[in-house]
Amino acid sequence: MADLFGSIALGDLQLPSRIVMAPLTRCRAAEGNVPQDLNVEYYRQRASAGLIISEATQVVPEGQGYPMTPGIHSQAQVAGWRKVTDAVHAAGGRMALQLWHVGRVSHPVFQPGGNLPVAPSAIPPKGQIYGNTWKKVDYVAPRALELSEIPGVIEGYVAAARNAKLAGFDGVEVHGANGYLLDQFLRDGTNKRTDSYGGSVQNRARLLLEVVEAVVGVWGSSRVGVRLSPLNPNNDIADSNPKETFGFAARELARMKLAWVHVLEDIKTPAGEEVTSTIKAACGAPVIANSGYTLETAQAAIRDGRVDAVAFGKLFIANPDLPRRLGAGGPFNEWDMKSFYGGTAKGYTDYPALA
Ligand SMILES: Cc1cc2nc3c(=O)[nH]c(=O)nc-3n(C[C@H](O)[C@H](O)[C@H](O)COP(=O)(O)O)c2cc1C
């Protein structure tokens, strides 16, 4: 019987356990969105994860939507990440980079030249966003990408995937979740295009699939994963038929024989588990499940064969030695929400490990 503490192969990656560190934006990069020593220490502390998936990392300058998030488009960023991966490897860990473009979840203050953010359609998210000085500002209506610009968007992911190799990562995860650019194309609430990237599910899934295929061209399929969030409404996103949309995407992804598909489900609702099962049956890849899992629910989901691995987010923020604590049945440090985004070592590298 599969076990949370048992090993698993995700493509070419051999994980000593099925305990994955979820991608967690912490907004603590240095000037130029370059990973710094503080980030090296944070990830080094968490190297006992079966696999670390990095915080979302912008593939191009236009892909940024929050202050101080790291990028992977400059040489300095590659060098900063190299220090992180070296430290994780020296501590016995494995790490994949999450490739990110926020699309409309941005603001001219983050955009080169103060331009409008780009998106499938010129529909702003409702609400407000943190500007670059942490002051909340209203979202603006993004600019719809021209059809002729789409190859350039894909090229941005390819260059970032190449940089991730130079930076020493073990693989990459394409961020197709949480209302960011690829999800904005996929779900029909945000995609009102009338060209070959909008309308039918085939067209809406096209950019996600082309990006994943292009990244596989750099890394090989056995080191590429993708993250999806069929029901997550974050960043004002919705789809009228998640089962059809994500079932289609999963069937198409199956052709690519990916190392993993990572599903952010809402495990508190049967609908969340159902859509994960639909994806698992269709995608042909190991499935990492996430959201709200505890030791007990993670172990049950793996023993039942419902999922293959479980990613923990907030528990990993507060517990650098989470696998050891899960093995011991606890105790677990509490997380402090106030220090999730931005700041210093406080609430970042100062959570204690078990003695
Ligand atoms: C502070 C914070 C930052 C996050 N950043 C990311 C991110 O960069 N990429 C991503 O895909 N999800 C991100 N998420 C979502 C988490 O990966 C995860 O889905 C969520 O925390 C639910 O899992 P949990 O209940 O184990 O915490 C973030 C969540 C939190 C709390």
C-alpha cells in the first residue's frame, strides 16, 4: 500500500517521500527581484521535503504582479537561484521552479514602461492589488494580447525554462493555476477572445498546452509538471463548466507524459475531490494534491490511491522540518499570516525545528 512516507518517482525525480512543499510566494527577493541569502536559508531549512516547488517566479518582467517576487529572466536572478539550489542539494533535497506570468493580476507600477498588464481579454479583476510600495491600488483593465504577440509569450516561458536549467533546478512546474495568465486563457470567465485562443475549450486550452509543450522541449517531459486549480476562485476567476474544461486539459496533457500534475482542489467539498479524480483518470501522470491537507487526510488520500503525493503550504511555512514532524505526529508550529508576504527573517526563517 502506498504511504505518505514512502518513496515515489515523479518522472526522473526520485522522491524519498510523498510530502511536497507547495509553491509559496513570500515577496522577499532583493533589488532587481533577485533571490538573496535570506531565501537561500529559507529553502535550505526545508530541504527534507520530498520535493520543494519554489514560489511562483516571473518568466518575464511583464509577468510580475506583486512586490519583491523573484524572476528568472536576468543573469543576476539565475545566479541568485543557483545559490538556492546548491544549498538545497547540499542538504539532500530536490527543487523545481514554478514558472509564472500573472497576466491581468498586475498593475502599471510593475510593468516595464508603466504599460498596461496583458491578458486574454480586456477584463479587469474586481478589487484591489498591492502596489510596489505595499499600498493598495485599484486594478486596471488589462490590454488584450494580439494574436501576433502569443509566440513571444511562449518564447518567454522557453527562455525562463532554459534559465531554470542554468540555475540548477531539478525540474519546473508550469503555473497554470490561481487565476494567472494561463488560467485566464483556460477559464471562460476571463477569456472572451474570438480567435484561435478563445471560445471552445480546445481554443482556451491552447496557450496552456503550447506553453507546456514548449517547456517540455527544453527539459524533457520527465522533469516538467503543471499546476491546475479547477475550482479556485482566487483573483476573480471562474469557469462555467470546470469538469469539461479541466477534463479536456488533462486528456491533452496526457499526450505529454508529464512528471506530475498538481491539483489545487478544495478538499472540503466533494466537487473538489471529484474534479481531482477526473484529472487523475485522464492525465496519465502522478497527481500531487493540495489544499488544507493534514497528516491524517494526506495519509488517507495516498493509501486509498486517490492521489500520489500531497503538497503542504502553510504547514511548511511554519514548520521547516515538516516531514519529521508529520512522522512524529506533531507538534506543529502555528503559522503567522501577518508575515506571509514581505518583510525580513521574522516569520520566514525563524520558525524553530524540533530539538
Ligand atoms: C503565502 C502564500 C503564498 C502562496 N503562493 C503561491 C504561489 O506562489 N504559487 C502557487 O501556485 N500557489 C501559491 N499559494 C497557494 C499554496 O501553494 C497552497 O495551494 C495553499 O496554501 C493551500 O495549501 P495549504 O492548505 O496546505 O496551505 C500560496 C499560498 C500562500 C498561503
